[in-house]
Amino acid sequence: MKVLRKLPASALLALAAALAASALAPAAQAAPKSFAANDYGAKGDGHTLNTVSIQKAIDAAAAVGGTVTFEPGTYLTGSLFLKSGITFEVPEGATLIPCCPRASRALR
């Protein structure tokens, strides 16, 4: 018959914490990263040209395979260059309005 040694409570707690952390770690790493164009300077006021700000959010999302999104508002923009591996989300309440073909040439 085998005799199991009892572990101190502190060792059991440390073991439980380590197991819980390792179980949660993959879920935390797998969570997609969201990039709000507003965090890159886009303004949904219907007057500001947002091409550069939105493109910066696209470029940042492409680096990690993230999602570009917007806060509610109306965004004027020229041509945008989407990249593979991203999700481009225009949620309810956000509208993109095409504007100013010449302004897009500055991005090339």
C-alpha cells in the first residue's frame, strides 16, 4: 500500500494557481486585438478627412492580425489599402463616406 505525503496548504495553493494560469494563458493569447481608428486620430464628425488615421489603424492591425473598428460617427476618407490577415469592421452607427481622391495619393 502506498502512502501519500500531505502537501502543505501553501504548496497546494501555489500548484492550483500555476495550473489556473497555464489554463488561462492560451485564451488570453488567442484573443484578437482590436484597433479603433479613433485611437489613431480618426474623428467621426463628418468634416475631418480621416484617411491617414484609418490607414494607421489598418497597418497596426495587420502587424498582429487584428480588427479595425470605429466608434459611432461619420468618417470622411480617401482610398484605403487593406491588408491580409485583418478584419475591417464598420459597426452599426459608423459610416464611411468616400472623399477626395487626391488626398489618397499621399499614402502611396
